[in-house]
Amino acid sequence: MAKKEKIKVKAVYFDAGHTLLGTHPSLSKYAAEVAQGLRPEIKEEDFARVSHLMEKRFRLYISNQAFHWSSIENIIKLWEDVYGYWMSLVGFNQQESKLLARSLYNRLGEADCWRVYSDVKETLDFLKEKQCCLGIVSNWDERLGQIIEKIGLKKYFSFIITSAQAGYGKPDKRLFEMAKRISGVDEGLTLFVGDDPQADFYGAINAGMKACLLDRGNKYPNFDGLKVKKLTELKEVIGLVDY
């Protein structure tokens, strides 16, 4: 952990994807699953071999992610492009790639594609015991609420805000301000936790909140803000919550 400072907070909000939950067992598995409808010989490994190129394509959207996550239409366009490109890399034509990209997007709306990270429930139990107001603020579509419910996390959270429903995505500070209005907790007593430095950490900071970067894989070794490598380290960060 980069810093072992104690923070007094009354609310903790989380990003969803790659923070609370991730695809399981792999995104490549579900890509192959939908692709096999057209070509049964396609395998998970075919997608895994070129997944780094798909991820690079996705990163092209990061510079303007507030826009791309701001509506269901924009989100679908994003994933049709990114997943469609992925399908093309394993040999599908343009029409097939777009069709399969939409099928993959639809498939990932099902809760069985997702798992809760092993450090999540222990952390949420701790925060609940400390009487923290907990929320989710995520660049996602309206399906997130159903996923959160089916994987057993809904009981922890007072609210779930998605960018598609709000009309603007992180790092737009209006998304964080919406959380403040719903919770009634001052931004200065709020900690936001997420895995994306720009959208989560600096988005929250610009909205006047405290922020902590979750960096499980040490992708950002030179990050100089508050950082944890697993969520259970938050027990040290907010050990002096005062009510």
C-alpha cells in the first residue's frame, strides 16, 4: 500500500467492474461461446491469443470515456466496435463480427458471467459494521443492478448509479455529485474506490471526494496517490471512522 494514513469517512463508494466483480472464468470463454454459433471449431484460446489487441482497441476510448459511457446507445456502439474488432481478429467478416459483438454484449448481461473478488465481502462486512453508507458508481448500463443482486451484493449498498442511466460517465463530476445528493453525505467525508486512475481516482478528487486507487496487479507502480493492492487493506485506511 502506498500510504498508511487514516481517513475519517461516513460513506464509501465503489466502482463495479474490476473493483467488485470481474468476468469468470474469462472474457475469452464467453467470446468463444457466442462465436461457436457460427463456427463450432472456434476455441477460447483463439480469442485469448489476440485479447491484448482487443484491450488496446478498448484503450482508444479511454481519453473520452465520459462520453462513451453516457448512454445505452453509446455503450452498445463502444462494445460493438471493440468486440467486433476482436471477432474480426479470429477470422469473421464485418457483418458476422458486428452480430457476434452484440451477442457477446448481451451474454455479459447475465450474472453467471461474473464473480465477486475474494477480498470484497470481507471488506463490505467491515464497512457495514462501521456504519458506512455504501454505494456503487459505475460506468455501466442498467443491467448492473440485476447483476449485483444476483451475485449477492445488493444487501450492502444503499444505491447503485450507472452512467447510462445518469446520462454522463466518470470522470464527469456530475456522476459523483449525484451520489452525494442520494446519500446526503458531504463529499469531504466520502471515499471513492476504483481501479481506474482517471475515471475513479481523479474523477472523485475533482468532485471534492477522497479517493483510493485499487491496483491488484500493480499496473500503476509509480502512482503517487492513495493506493491499495486489495480491498481488505481499506481496513487500515479508514480505521478511524468517527460517527
